[in-house]
Amino acid sequence: MRWVVHADDGGAGRLAPLAEAEGEAEGDRGGVAAGDGVARAGAAAAFGVGEVRRVADLCSAIRELEAREGPRWIWADTAKIYPDLLRAGVRVARCHDVVLVDEILAAREGLFGAPRTLGAAYARLHDLPVPDVGRLGAATEAAGAEGPLQEALFEPDDTGLPAEVDPLSALIEVYQAQLTVLDSAAAPALRLLAAAESAGALAAAEMTHAGLPLDPRLHAENLTELLGPQPAYGGPATRPAKLQDLAERLGEAIGSPTLNPDSPAQVLKALSLAGLPAATTRAWELRRMEHPAVPLLLEYKELSRLYTANGWSWLRAWVRGGRFRPEYVVGGVVTGRWASRGGGALQLPAMVRKAVVSDPGWTFVVADAGQLEPRVLAAISGDRGLARAAQAEDLYTELGDVFGGDRSKAKLGLLGAMYGQTSGEVGLLLATLRRRFPAAIGYVDEAAKAGVEGRIVHTRLGRACPPPSARWNRLVSGSEGESRADQVRNSRGRFTRNFVVQGSAAEWALALIATLRGKLAGHSSELVFFLHDEVVLHCPQDEAEQVREAVTASAAEASRLVFGTTPVRFPLHLATVRCYADAK
DNA sequence: TTCCGTTGCGCG
DNA sequence: AAAGCGCGCAACGGAA
């Protein structure tokens, strides 16, 4: 069963059932495994729209229908509607996110950067100019002292539709058109991608709702220990004591007492005056130098980073009630990876993870996919040799014999192949890899060639990379010289080379998330963090074992869904820990 | 004052 | 300057 939904303001809304088309067995709607979230979107045959129901309390209506029918919900934008449902205590199993799917389909037509709105999807369908609403929709304003403001229930969202178009009708129309495309034989896996992306959107909202447990007192203690007491709030900008002290000692040591270490330009000048010429002030370059000022500078940079990125202001802005609640942007990266907004969620440094502690009686299950990208390369390229190595727990060790038992060479070479590194020693390793694993290296080489030539590449499930920009075309045609043209050509080659691997890996992770949230439905345990190839679950201690099994099963299911039958294994590293920092 | 490109570093 | 991908964020510093 499917219901199409549009939220009006004030908590009201409209719903309509979509009748199954002739010959469409309700049975296969469930697809993979009923309720697991990766079930296929409905078949494309024309459907009938049942009677439109107008309700004053949309949350309640959805709650009841979910309990009674467990339908797939067809709505414009999960990120806009689902948080309010979650706050009302309503969870749903399955949805079809029309704007996310539209973004995927638009990308396949070479269209990027349109706003994520129903209006944009509608405009595309009707060859109308795309309305210019915020690219990422209504962003939550970060967080001054008051923190994010609670918005009214179902804010009248700016759909960007022409005034005369009824949003519910537009939704149905766009959805119908999407099903037609998804059902075309060209890329059957697109249906899976659409379902997984939609399930991901549900998981993202649920994770934001749950939040990552983080003990603010513990984090503040850690800050004080490293930086000194918190500087007075509101006064003149002052560094924490230990940071200030370090800055002063550094100034002395380098012979520029007034040096501001936060200014790369000043640091460069001071280094030069101290007889330490450097091109940049990057840490790796500094580390090569022998000078008493260098360790001070490196220490300053590290602590300063902690202070500015995850210091007391970060804590005030992003941690509420013992939970860190970042906003995830599903498909926010061109490759299909998620991005995040606010609080630097996907860069949570090790120091902060020390304060990520489970509730009393609860624990974390942390699962990360080891060596995901080389395994994905083995799977998508069908390279038999690499696939054989990818059956092992440690792929790089298995590959070591290719390089005289040197695991690190295997790792360097393979990463270089996926990123397009050609310089130095890695270039030589690559030649060896190409000989031993011609299909795998050939696969990424071909993707790179396509990129250099301005062509499009696709991920395993059919997500398209962006076409060359106008600027790229201009530069490639030699407007700034042949070497510049080569440079931008090769740069795009590295991008497309990596796109096919990173993007397909993102699809595996998405399928895992989608499957896993299905398995966890009805349990206390919940997903609280997702980081590209790693998930964190917060669960009652006595559910931990069950959760570990659920993650393991989900990883296997993700492999099957995305890659079909492949000899490649995708082993998980599992850790059951009270503190995130202990998951190694 | 505000805007914006650059720099550098955190994560995968 | 080197030449390995994708991000978000904060600070700097020059331009508007």
C-alpha cells in the first residue's frame, strides 16, 4: 500500500491512497524483505489515486495508518516532514522521497545544483524555469546562545511551486513520472538506489532526533586540561591560558615576540627570518624542520584547532541535554556520501570522541567496514585476483606477496590507484598492480579516461557524476595554455576515477543503514551516528549482542543488494564500548 | 562593516 | 608548490 502525503501548516495535511495498478501484486511491493527499508519502490504501471483525505492532525493520521497498513509514504521531502513526526513520536518504516529521487534522476540528465524542492522537480518535468529557493532547503540557523529555534509544526514549506499548482497533485504527478523512469530497463538498480536513498533520509532524521550521547562536563574537563580554564565569555577575545602561554613561548623561540600563530602569512615570515624557509605552514612540512620553535608551533596548531573547532562555543552551540545533534544532508556529496550541516559532525576528532559516552546501562556498538573502497573496487570491476584477496580479513596483507610481503606497499599502491596518484614510488607500485590486477586497475583507469575526455561516469547503482563545467570546457580548449588544459583534464580524471569507487562504497553503506534500521524497528537500540563506512548504535547492554548480529547481517545483505553474488567479502570491525574513543 | 577567496586541518 | 579523492569549518586578510 502507498499513501501520498502533503503537510499544510499548523499540523494539518492531506493524504491520498494510491491504488495498485492492474496486475501489480501487492506481494512484490515488499521486495527484498518486508519492512527492511530497502524494498523496492512501487512498480511503474499507472496507479489510481484514491479519495483525498484532509486531516487536522497529520501526525495522528500517519501514526494510525502506519500501525494499520505500514504503507510506503510518498512525500516531497523527508528532511522537512519527518522531524516533526518524530517529535510527535511517530516512526515510519518506508518512504519515497520525491526530491531526493529527483536529484538522482536530474543528475543522470546532467542537471546539478537545482534546489531540493518539489517545485524544482515539477519545473523539470514541465520544462519550466527552476525556482530559485535555497539549495539545501531551510537551513537551521546555527545556534547562538539560544540554540536552534524550535520551528512551528509543519512550517509552510516553500515548495517553489507555481501558485496555481496544487502541491498534492504536483507530488503525485512527479512521483508517477519518477516511477516511469525508475522502471525503465536502462538501469534497473536505480529502483534500489531510490529506495535506499529514501530509507537513508528516514535514518538521517532519526539519528538527528536521537542524537549522539555526549557528556558535556567530561568534554569541558578535557578542554580545561589541555587548554586551561575557559576564557571569560563575552569579554575581549582572549586565548585560553595554556594556548596563550604557548603562543608567547613560540614567539620567543622563533624571535618574533608579537607573532600571531593563527596567521599563516606571519608564521611564514617568522620562519623565514629564523632561517627556516618554507612554502607553506602545513604540519607535515614543519615536521621536517629542526628548530626549537617547531614543536611549539605544532603543539599550538593542534590545541588551537581543538579550541576553535570543538571548544566551549562548539559545546554550547551543538550539545543539548547530553546529545550532539548534527543535521545530516543525505546525498549531500556528489558521490552520494552524506554531508552534514553544523557542528562538523563528520569530522568529530578523537579528542571529542572521549566524551561520547553511553547512558548508564547502555553501550555503543561501533561497526566499521574495513578497507571498504578496495573491496568495492574488487566487486565493481569483477577482478578475480583482487576479489580473491578481498575474501581475506585483511586485504592488504593478502596483497603483500605482490610486493615481496610488504603490506604497506600494497596499501599505498591500491590507494594511489583509486585516487589517481602517479608521482614518486607509488607510480612504480601502480605498474605492478596493473600487471597483477588488470581488470581492477583497468576499471579505474577507464573511469579516469572518461573524466579526462569530459564524459560521465556512474556508480554501481547508477548515480551520475557531474558533467564538465563551462569553466572546465573553456580551460580544456586551451584558453590558458596547453599545460593548464592538461592540468584541469587530469584533475577531472582523478575525480571520476575516484567517483566510481567512493560512490559505490557510499551505496553499500547506504544499503547497510537502510537494512539495519529495518531490523532495529521496535527495539530500544538505535542508530546514533553514521560516518561514511562506520555506524554507531546506542543500545541497552543486554541488546548489544543482538545488535551486533543485526549489523553483521545487514552488511551481508547490503553486499548482496548492491553487488549481487560476489566473492568479495565486506568484513565489519565490531566494538562494544561505553566510550566511542575506545572503538579502535 | 560585510563579503569572499585562501589556508589549514579534522574526518572518511 | 606539488601534482591522491571527497567533504565542513574557522580564521585570516584583502576587497567591496
